[in-house]
Amino acid sequence: FLNILNKLRIDNHKRLTTLIGQRGRRTPLVTVSNHCSSLDEPLLFSALIPWPILQWQLRYSLCNDNMFYVLGPIFAEFFFYAARGFPIWRTRSMDQPSFKEFCDKARKGGWCHIFPEGRIWQPWKLRKEGRILGPLRPGVGKLIAHCEEQAPVVLPFYHTGMHRVLPQFPNSRKQAMPPKTGNEIRIRVGEPIEVQDL
């Protein structure tokens, strides 16, 4: 979708693909990024993930419970679990079982992606509040702390344009469906962050 009906540019893509394919089997990979739309997770990663890829190299992600169960538990079971997604309840603590299971995947050397903002922040909302990013939540620190045996590689990336693919209505959490085409999407993959000394 991003490559065909929109225009996609990825800076430093090799930095991510190298970490996916060449890190040790027990080395956790934690990617973090800003969050602009409900389609960030499926569309960005369909463009970022190199093919072919081994089963153990695929990423795990979190999805808020409202979205996870929007079409019922059977759909969630077949779609989100198959896509390696875990439901997260914003009203519960980080000790909830699904977050612990997500952390356990990283601890065992998996690739886990997390949005530190914890919710969608589109540019109009950031401008309104005078921000560059939304407030960062403690989930990333908790995820890193769970990787006790082997420090993870933490790789940030920042993307722009997804707010045009699925715009959010001001003063509402609803987004304008269907997804829009003809937009420019840019993903900038950053430098790995060392966390061994934490």
C-alpha cells in the first residue's frame, strides 16, 4: 500500500535490516517510534521488514484493547495474534499479563516494537500543545529492564506522512476511513542506542 498507492522513502533502512538478520539469536531488538495513526504498525512494518525473513526474526507489537477487540475476540485471535500483536489495557498497570508476555518475548531474544507515546499523536495535536512528540510513557524502560540476561539493541526511527494516510478528526479519536492515497511517507532510521550500562 505505501509503496504502490503512496510514495515511500526510507533513510538508513540497511541499519534495521542488518540488525534483524545478523544479530545473535539471544540478542533482543527493541524498536521505538512516534505514533501517528492506527495504520502505523501494519503499514510501516510491511515496508520495513526485509524478505525473506525467518520466523524467529519477525517482530512483536502491542495494540490497545479497544482496537484489538473492535471486531470481537475471534477476529482478534486470528488476525492480531497471527500478526504477533498483544492487547494492552491503558487502564491497567504494566504488570498486566499481556505486557509481561511481550517483555518475555524480548528477554528471549525477540524483536519487539513499542510506541513510547502510548497513543496516536498527529501533527495538528502536537502543534496545539506546543510539542514535538507526545509525552513518553515508561513502557520502554520496563521492556529494557526485563532483558536482564542480554542487553537489547534499541533502535529508534521517526516517520512522517502517516497522518495524511489516516487523518484523525480534531477533538475526536476517530480517524477518517478509508486510508488515503497519493501521500509522501518518510521513515528515518536512527542510530542504535546502547543500554548495557543501565
